[in-house]
Amino acid sequence: MTERRRAVLGGSAFEEQIGYARAVVDGDRVHVSGTTGFDYTTMTISDDVVEQAEQCLRNIGAALAEAGCTFADVVRVRYLLPDREEFEPCWPILRRTFGDVRPAATMLVCGLADPRMKIEIEVDARRRSAAPAVPVGASWRSR
């Protein structure tokens, strides 16, 4: 039986204050909320955008694991930054995380909830099923 809707809580004070879940599992789909570079155990955040991106990915990785996924299951990623100039320094860590997975991606320039936040990352994943997947790097035209 397919698991229906289940909330995954990450321990962030924001989740309680605002009323949301770090992630929601809905059948084979996993939706991870926009995740910032706060270390949720200490509620501290680095001033460095790359360190924030690394912490975002640690936070997302924990949510995915709780939902029964890994980064290999990510099909969509959204990067939100208040300053477009801060995106490129994050590329190496993003490439290490998603380079073999190749999810669909979007980068948006926008204001974030706290001026200390320099990047927010949101992902959608699909838990693996028995259906065969198209290999990474295969063209949709080759199907």
C-alpha cells in the first residue's frame, strides 16, 4: 500500500512559529520546503553563502532521509537568493550534490524572510518504484 500524506518535521523553530513541515510525503512524491542555511539545532546561521548552501543541503538531506529518499531521488530543485552574484560561488557544492542526478532546476532572485539568509533551496523528489528510469544523461528524444 502506498503511503499517503505524512509530514516530516525538521526541528526548526520556524516550522512551529509559521505552521509548516520541513517536508511532506504524499505517496511516492516528497516535497521539501524551502530550506535555509540555519543550523536548526542551534538556530545559528553563517555569514558565508557557500557555508549556508552546505547547511541547506545537510538540512535537506536529513529531511529526504526521514522521507525515505536520497539526493538521487530529487527531480526538481529551486534556488532562491536575494543577490544573484552569490549564486555562482555555490555552484561547486551544488554540482557535487546534483551533478550526477541532473534534476530540473530554477534559480530565482527574491527577498528572503530574514536578512541573514543568503540562499534558500527547495526540492521535490520521487521515491523509487519498480518502474525503470531513464538513465542520467539520456535524452528524452532517445526514448
